[in-house]
Amino acid sequence: MRYTFLFSFFLCQLIGLRSQTKIPFLFRKQEEKTTKHIHKYLSHDTLVETSQANIHIYYSNKPNMPYLLLLHGMGIDAKTNWYKQISNLSKHYNLLVPDLIYFGTSTAKENNYSVEFQVEQIHELIKKLNINPKINVMGFSYGGLTAAVYNEFFNAEVNKLIIIDGPVKFFSGQMADSLAHIVGVPSMSNIIIPQTVSEYKAMEKAVLSKKIPTTKKFKRKLIHYYFTPTLEPRQLEINYLIEHQNRYQFYDYNIDKTPTLLIWGAKDGVVPLTVGEKLHEYFPKTTQLLTFKKGKHDSHFRYSKKVNKAVVNFLKN
């Protein structure tokens, strides 16, 4: 699959990219591919209205199967973020895969950029789907923090928790900017929502454990189609996290009450391994820490088979 992906990149560059007013061929095909993939494994694809949002979700509800809620990060939408997990984990769980508010086609009825707002609306969404038994919750990056806050608010309804490279409790704005300086940009915003080729290269250094060869022209297209359209909400969410970081450092997220698997890339340039290590030290009785020595902020993708196996084993035992 990796070689097919790279071949598609090179093919796209050989045939030339289309004008700014059209969706480039590769992006359109990638969107079609990820949508087809998730529809193969999850039977429901719907938009649910909650009190303060409209949330798009893919899910399944097979009888006698436990539920696993998957919360994606700021970089991409749900179906793309969890592309490497859907087929495997759907064999064992009913998956709940929402686009977080302000991503994909999920929208808010009011301007609220707090993690708590995400959590409250997702919880309301789950209730509207008549899902009542305890669920497992897994989140990556910003979604990892969202998963932890979900456990803070609704611990009685959570069975187990999985956090992948999440900025939980021991993360700070100062830490984020120091990591950004290492790859040559002023702040973490430049990595999460790059707007220039140099910022995109910094993102690659911080996030990707394996660089994807592309031209500068193609990087500009990626920025234009994947990062610029969501620049405002992402920036507002980042600003909210920084302005309220004391609150997110104060929460204990009920991790002392919930079996929790921590998964980290040892070379993560966005949320460093020290965050995962401190969580494990702070909650030694309820946490397990799995690290990937060469992983960065992409372990669930690069090491997907090992991650999936670890998730299944953790939730079963």
C-alpha cells in the first residue's frame, strides 16, 4: 500500500496539478478512497443534530459487540486519521467515529472552542444514538486530550481509555513553542496549521517518522486544500488551549479510576514522550505505556499493526 501511495504522488506530479479552482486529481481520489474504505466496515454514515452542534459520524451497532469511540487529532478528519485502524478494530468493536466539531462536515451552532464543548456534544450524540452501555474511548493528539476530558466528565460511562500522543496534563504552551523552535518555526501553530512551504517542512520534521517525497508545488497544494480551509477554527482551538492550559493541567481526568493505555512515539516533536512518561509515573497503578523508539507524531499510522494489536489486547484483558 505504501508503494501505491507514493506512486500516486509521483503520478499526480507527472500529469500536472489542476488549477486552484478545481480539486486536484490525487486529493479527489484520496477522498473517494478513504470514504469507500470506511463505508466497507461501518454501516452508518449520518449527521446528528445535538443541542449546540451538527456532528457527522460513521458508526456500527452490531449486537453483542462492545463500543469503541475514536477521536481524531487536529491534522485531518476522522476517516483519514483512523484509516489504518478501521478494518482491524471493526472486527472486535462497534466503532463510533465522529468528525470533531469544526472538522469534516461537523459544525457548531455557537462559537465555542473548548474541549469541554466537544465532549458535551459528543456525549449527547452518543445518547441520541441510544448507546447506553459503557464504552471504550481512544483519542489521538488533540483527540487524546478530548478523550481524557470525556473520561473526566463521564467516567461512570467509560470502560477503558487509550491516549495516543495526547497533550494531557503535563503539556504547556511553553513546551509546545520550544519544540517548534527545534524545527525552525516560532510556534506550534506553524506546525499544526502550516501556511508556507518552510512551515510545512517543519511540520514534516516534527510529525513524520518517514518523510514523503514531494515537490514544493505539491506542498503548496497540500497547504491550500488541507490546512488553509480550517486555519481559523484550528487557530482558535489552539489559542483556547494555551489560554486555559492551567485548567487542563489541573484535571486528573479520572485516570486513577480508569485502566488507561498510553501510546507514544519516542521522537514525537509535537507532544513529547515526557508527557506520556509523566502520566505513567503519576498514575502508575492504572496506566500502561507503550512506546515506539523511532516513532514521531504518527505511530498509529506507521506502526498500525502493532498499535491495533496492543489496543485489542488491552481492551480484552
